[in-house]
Amino acid sequence: MTNKALLCGINNYQSQTDLRGCINDIEEMNRLLVDKFDFSASNIHKLKNAEVTKTKIQNEWQWLLEAAEAGDRLVFHFSGHGSYVPDEDNEESDGYDEITCLYDMDFYDSATFFRDDEWNQEIGQVPSGVQLIMIFDTCHSGTGTRMVPVNLHGRSLTMAIDLKDPAKSSNQERLKGLKAKNTVPELLNPDGYQQILTKKDVVFYRFLPPPPEFQEKIVKQARSKTLSTPGIKTEGHLLLAACQDSQTSADAYLDGDFHGAFTYYFCQAIANSPQLGTKELIEQVTQQLTQGGFSQKPQHEGENLASPIFGKRLITEITDITNPKTMSNLNAENQKLLIEAYIKLLDTIAVGEKVEIESQRDITGDRHLVLVHGISKHTAGYSNPWWKALRPHVGQAFGDGNLNNTRREVIWSDLVNARDLNRDVNSVDEAKKSQLRQEIADILEDRQRQEIAASSGGENPTRNIPSVIERGDDFALDDFLVYMLNEKMRQRIIDRFTQVVEPLLAADHGIDIISHSWGTVVAYEGLRELEQRSTSRRGKVSNFFTVGSALSLPPVRNSLRKENKKGDRPSFVNNWFNLDAKGDLVGGMLQGKFAITQEFLELEPTECDRGILGYGLGCAHGSYFKENNLAVNRDIFARLIKSSKLFN
């Protein structure tokens, strides 16, 4: 099977409003295809800026289709402006055709843009059996290839800059003059007042407004339209569009640079969960866009792919693997592919929310559970209550689960609670410590206000939460500031983690890690350090659980080691699951910042009363490990641990 891709991005238009994130889009897509899937760099062609002309695309399209045959997978990605022009074929009820705007875009010259009808003609050249995936990150991109859309339903939010008229000429001129990333433009807010916006708030629209006479013609045609029947190709290709055909697509400042919001979240979602089918993928991207404050709703048009979008197709006759007669009719290579596909299918099912796979064998003695605590004082045996809550549901995955045998504890709180603490923190910049302390406290207080408002029907009384920032209590924020600001102490704490985990990996043991609170930071950076070491590592971490994770706090993420800030999942960690309960102000969503497999958010905290001020932080933050919390211990921890038995 051959995989090929053609990627097109335009930041700098010849005579139209420039964009900022399109080149980043195609570079990110290139990395995704090469690093995460089996695309050869030589089979990916990229067109940038002035190269993106109609003639060049048509020539490259012939390269893309050259020698393509059934089973091959082709990808076309376009990031740039979109727009619309009057419909010339009398087939659009709205009176216009969506267009893809090329480098030399001129509304009066059809050689400078592609109509949706033209894309349909190009698609018609694709041989039968070849899978074509088209990805458009432009405005008015829905139905861009004249396919029947599959509607996805999601909540819509207002964008950071939601202008009454995004195509307004005065605003377009201001945006056109913005050349440097650090330049801050003056824009008109929805009420018509000028305001200065920081670059993180800047959103460009990937839309070029058609000339006024075009818009008048479109309206007139829409009113008097007698529709003809268009020739629509509905098989053999898939269109994933950044927005509906009536929407604009955002070119936004995300993660330190400009990107197409759709492409940014698309690449993150599929890199983190490559097993997703295309419909599930678009649903997840839609959710991430909504949570990010973007109003656009991506479209899924055409054939739904149930297998990984850029990976090999799964063999559909999976049940035949149990039939010796069927297996004997296959050659050795096909048998191997069939078995690999079967295992991959099981792996996909294993992380589903409603499916549980019971192993045909119990693994005893060669699988270990590692627990990592948070800040407050912990001594040997602290995990006994955690194990007591988990043991009834996990079966014999860890044998008897005896402490220091198949259950191990990482203990590090004594380092930051030691009497000689001051000696270790002398090098800490007190100004930075005070600033970081206040940043975290502000976030926790803001989260509590939101919890109070949710619990009181919208009331949002002012209330400070000093208990989360005072040293000596359960959350001991000051103690963790030592970890974030003193590299010597950080390394000592990480060493406590690696001293427990590294020998288990070297001995080829399967490991499950459950980390809590600020200990999730220790566990994550410890795993990343183990990944960098050159020592032999034979074992695997089947499941890494972060519970009530402080990694959700932006100041904490910013304080991670430089190599960890991208949020990569260590290569020897199969799955990363994140849990957060209502009222747990420390924990929160990690998806989008870290390579999470799956999240379980807004969990009900067991044995916690919810009053006018919401759930108490202390109760919610510790609720995960209570015996009666079946939703966590039975339905999440145990289910996922047991379902991954086959894959150690």
C-alpha cells in the first residue's frame, strides 16, 4: 500500500489579506504523517505561498494520483483563505459556490481559485478503491467538494474576537498590515470601540469577502433559483472541513505561534488518539474548538473511516482468526497482518468507555502497581487505603498486592517537609517564588468562584481560599514551589520516583501507575526522564493515571523542564488517563496540552456534601480513593487495568 500527501499553505497572498498560521499547519501535518504514521518524507509534497497556484496544484494532483491503485491512501491538505462566488451551474439553493483562494487570488479571474465543482472534477480522476482524504482549513469550507455533509451537533461559543462583520474593510486593512507576530493590532470590538489586544487574543479569519456586485448577484440568484441536479461523487473520498459552508475559520495564536485552530486541534487529537475513526475524530476536534472559545463547527463529509484515518485499514474478517482452516489458507505474511490487526482492534476496544475485556489468564507476580502521593506529609503505607478501595475490583492483576512486592510506593514528601528545608531552598529567587505562589493561588481562587457560582444558581460571592496556599496543610503549596523553582530539589524528588520504577522496567515487568495531585507532576517528569536514559528498558507502563492533577494549572506547566512542556507521552507508556472530580480545584482537563488517551472529568466526589459554596476542596480532592467510590475504583481504574491484561 502506498501513502502520498500534497500539502498546501498560504500565509502571504499576492494582493489579498495575509494570514499567519497556514505554513505552520502544513508543517504540523507533515510531522504527523511522518512521525505518527507510515508516510515517507519523499512521498509528501509541500506547496507554500507563491507556489500555490492553480497550474501547480493541478500538476501536483497528477503526481498524487500517479500509479495509485486500490488500497493506496492519498491525502490533500489546504490551509488558506476561502470565499464564495455566484453559482454558474444553477445548482446551489443559496446562489453561490464555495471557492478555495489561491496565492494570486482575483475574484474576476477563475484561474486563481478552485470552485467546489472543480474539486469534484479532480476527485473524479481518483481510481476506484483508492482512499482520498481531503482536509480544508479555510472559511466556507464545508461542502467544499460537493459532498453531502454529516451534521455534528455541538455547543457554540463566541470567539475571542467576534466582530460583527469579520470582513469589514477597515478591519481587513488593519489585519493586512500586521506583519510581525509580536505586533498588536487595533481592532473594532462588537460595540464599535477601538481596543488594544494582546497577540494571544488575535484571531484572523480565513475569509476573503467577494465584491459587492457578486454578493448582490448571489442574493438575486438565491431568490429565483430553479435547481438542477448536480453530479455529486459520494464514494471513494472523505472531506474533513474546518467549518460549515456558512462559517468562518480561525487563524489563531495558539501555543506560542499562529495556527489554523482546526488543524491545530486536529493534529493534537489524532496524535494523541490515533485509533479514532474519522467521525469520532471530528467530534473530538469540535469539542476542543468549543472549549477553546471558537464558534466554528468542523464538517465530516463522505465516507466514514472506522479504522485509524492515516493508518492501515483493519481487516474486517477478524473473527476468522479463530478458525484454523481460514488461517491455513493464508500465507505467513497475511497471517501476521491478520494477527496484528486483531490485536490492534482489541487495543482500540480496551480503552472504550463502555466495553470491558476480561482476560483469559491472570497475570500474577509480573505486574506491579506503583502509587505516587501529593504534597502533604506521607509515610510508608499511605497507599493501604487506596489499595483497599481498588482491590475488590481489580482481581488478580497484581496478585495479592502486598506492599513492597507487587505494590510499590513512591515517597517524597519528607524531602520538602524536612527540617533542613531552608538549606535546600536558599537559591530560590524569593520574588519568583512570591509571583508563582500568587499566580497559582489566583487560579485556585478563580476556580472556586466558578464552583460557588455553579452551586448557587449563578451567585458568585467573593471568597478567598487561604487554605490552599498556606504551608502545613493538606495542599502545602509552598512546599511544591520548592520543586518548581529549585532544580536540585526537583532532581532529588524525581530520583525517588525513578528509583522505584526503573528497576521494574529493567526486569520486564508490566506497570500501572496511579499518581495524585502534585505527585502527578513528579510522576510525569520522572517518566520523561526515564525515557531519555540510555539504560536498557524492557518493561512497559500499561496505564498511567493522573488524578486531581496539578498539571492542569498553567503556572505548573510553565515550570516543567523545557523538554517536557510539549506534553509528549513517554514512548513506553501505552495509555494515559486523566481524572478530575467536581470541586477539585487542583485537577482539571489536560487534553490539548498533554498526549492524553482519555479523560474522565466532572466526576461526582463520593461522600462529599455539596452546599451553597460547592464541594469542599479537601473532600473532593481526596474522594477518588474512598471505598464507596465505585465510579473511579471499579469503573475506571479496575476496568482499564483489567482490559489491558492482554497487551503487556
